[in-house]
Amino acid sequence: MKYRNALPQLNGKKMLTEAGLETVLVFQEGIDLPLFAAFKALETDAGVAAVSRYMHRLAELAVKTGRGFIMDTPTWRASSKWGLELGLDTADMKEIHREAIATLLALRQTFETPDAPFVINGVVGPHGDGYAPATQLTAAEAHDYYAEQAGWFAELGADMVSGLTLTSISEATGLVLAARDSDIPAVVSFTLETDGRLPSGEGLADAIKAVDAATDGSAAYFMINCAHPDHFRDVLAKGGDWIGRIGGVRPNASRLSHAELDVAEELDDGDPVELGHLYRAMSDQLPNLTVVGGCCGTDHRHLDQICQALDAA
């Protein structure tokens, strides 16, 4: 909880966050991830080594580029619903969170410098399928659902909690309220379809404004992840005060839709150089962008090109 009350990215510090851990593990490392649960990789020596390589490459890139590093716990699928499907009980799930945070504390000790703060980010995911949710929780149901993980992150030493690939206003609202109850900063990262709208059909501007209205602006900031820049460039171009609430973007390398990605048998890792240029152009529309990273199909190569493009500008 070193940075819980003073997140460096909120004070203008440039920060690197993660890439597509799950796609790196599945497609590059050949590791099976049931239900796309990255923490399952840590059950084998080969998986531990693969995750360590991935994290060390990003940590080194952060320090090299003079950025801090927002380190994610591999817990996107470590909630009660998904844990039950994986045959895990509450005690098992809490231990997974404990071990994840301990690993990131060790990474911080190894790599952190005065110019590169390392922030521990507790990650939660959507209640349903992040690409095609069949149902969505009400805000009250989402509050109850996320309260357990938010409480664990607060207790075990995370600096913040982020909901990645969230698909609706109600689930995002519930997460922010649950984190507020546990006195830990919350970030909402929405995923968008090729039309720039949430999978729930809600518009990005409406979603950000609605969550802020329902939570008294309690989210630390908002992000976009798991969408290619081409999918939301026009949405950002419309502008508005809500744009200032976006503090980070983690794009996909691929232009494929979520439906196409869901059935893809090979990795579409796009063009890292092109993604860097697209990211640079997109950043002109986001005055408060401090957190840069990637999502599905991206790895340290894409993040390196994004940092180069931003720094060259």
C-alpha cells in the first residue's frame, strides 16, 4: 500500500502498465489457461518462469523509458464465480491474491528506482464473458460481487484496484463503490466493440458520466482496454469534459472484432510499429493520458514501440 494515498499517475508521472499476459502465455508460451485464468499458469514451474520473463521485460522497459510501472495481479479470473467454475473455494482464492501481491512486492524491490515507482494494481474482471456477456449485474449486485476482491486487495497490500474489460455501467458502478468501501483507489477500464460502444450497447461518454454521477466521482480515473485504436478514435474525436477522465489506454494489437478474436486459433499480433504510431495519434485526444500499455496480442515489443512513438513526439 506504498502508493495507495498518492498514486504517481495522478500527479502526472508517466507510467507503463501491462500488455496481453494471457495471449502471451497461450500463444507464445504454449500454456493452457482454463477460462483464460492467468493465475493457473503459476501452478507449474514452466508457467512461473513464463510469467517471470514477461514481467521482467516490462519492468526493464519501464525503467529504461523513465516510466513507473503499474504491475497487475494475474487475478482477472480470480473472483468467486469463476473460481467456483475452476473448483476453488474462498480460502484458495484469497491465497492466490496473497501470493500474487507478494510476488509483485518482490518485483518492486528488485526494479524500483526513485524515477520509476512500481505500483501494485489488484485486477478484477467482469462477472460474465468480457466479449459477449449474456447478462449484467445491477450496481447493487456488482457491489456485493466485487466487495470480496476489493477487500482482499486492501488488506493484503495492493495500492489500487482496477476493473479490466468491464462491459457495463452497472458493473463499473458496483466496483467503484465496493473499492470506496474498502478505502482503496479504483480504476474502471471499459472494453469497446468495433463501433466504439460498450458490449452492453452503452456509449463510452455516457458510461463515464453515469459512473461518476452514481459514485460522486470516486473512480481515480477511467481507461479503455481490449479494443484497437481504430475502434474508438471517432468516439474520442467528439470530445467533451468526460475525455479528461480517461487516464490510460491498453489497446489490442489486432483490428479483429471480439467475436473474431474469440474463435481465433492463431495470434494476431498486428504491427508493433504501426500500433505505436496509432497510439501517438490517439494520445493527442487525451489530455490526461499518463498510463500506457496493451491488451490482447501485445507484448513488450508493442509497448516499446508505443513508448518510442510517445517520447519522440
